[in-house]
Amino acid sequence: MTKTIIFDFDGTLVESGQVVFDLFNSFADKYKYTRMPQEQSDYIRTITFKERF
């Protein structure tokens, strides 16, 4: 039996942007990072994956 893992980094298959955004902020609380304001979520989608990190 073949097993397949599908990665959907840009939200093409599933609109996961809000989930990732919420996860980031929950980790920010846990690890004492600066939370990202909701208003920046649209901007984050426009920059490259490398720029996000």
C-alpha cells in the first residue's frame, strides 16, 4: 500500500491561513514572541515563505 502526504503551504487545497495565523499567535504566547495583529494577515499572504520567517 502506498502512503501519500500532501503539503498545502499556500492554501490551494484548504483555506488554512487563519488556522496558521491563530497557531502562530498561540505559540507567541507560549514562547514569549510578539503576537501578530489580525490586520497583518493579508500582508503575510503577499510575502514569500522565506520572508515570513
